[in-house]
Amino acid sequence: MGYYDDIEFDAYNLLEEWQGQAGLYLSYAEDGVDQQEATDNIKDELDLLTAQIELLIRNEEYTLAPEGLKITEKAVSALVACDPQVVAKKRALNKAKKEASLLKKAEIAFEHRKRALENAVILTGRAQYAEPRDRTKTIEKKKQEKTVDDIDSQLNRRRENG
């Protein structure tokens, strides 16, 4: 899945990014739910397989058990844990759990993406991404106004005193 590609957004195309945000979030949320269901199904299959193998061991029909093995709880647990089908199913379960966890993290990342989009909109509204402006004219104009104000105040003082 392209988690990393979908998390990024174009700060200069915020409208399109906002329009796609909810759909992306929903897509990953649905994938997460589907993956959790798949994980639960694999867990159920593992439980069923474990129970079937335990029954075979207890009925002494398990072909991989060493001959003359005394059937104790520890022996049953050890044989079940070493069964190739159980080992393969546990690996599949661990892989499914990993994918489910990644999808949950992707959902969290999309919450962060949403907040980043909100902040980008706020900053854009405040003209933080605006082109640099030449403020030298503004500064020169303020200097002239200050000079004129200073001259006016000096003239006013002279009229009052004199």
C-alpha cells in the first residue's frame, strides 16, 4: 500500500487535497476493518487446527508423535507447537496482525494529515505563502511622514512660544 504517498499533500492545491481527505481516510479505515476481520478469521482457524491436532494426539492418531510418548499436557502442547501446519498458521496470523497494526497507524497518520491540512489552510489565509513583497517603498514613505510630522511639531512649538 502507498501509505507514504497518500499521506503527503500539495500545499498549493489545498482544495483538491481537502476534497480527497475524507475519501482517503475512509479507504484506509475500511482496509483496517477488513484486515482485522482477516486476522480474526486466521485466529479462529488456528484455534480449530490446534484443537484438531490435540484430539489426534490424545487419540494416539497423530503420525508425527514419537512412538512410546507418554501423553501429558506438556507433551500435547509441545507437539501442537511444533506441528508444521500450526507453525505456518501462526506465521500467517503474525503477518495479518502486523498489517492490521500498520493500517491502524495509517488511520492515525491521516488524522495528522487532516490537522496539517487545516493548518496549511490557516497559514495560506494569513498570506504566509504569499510572494515576498518589496517593503522599501513603505519604509521610505513612513520616514517621510515622520519627517513631516517632526517638522510640523517643531513649527507648532515655535508658534506657541513665539
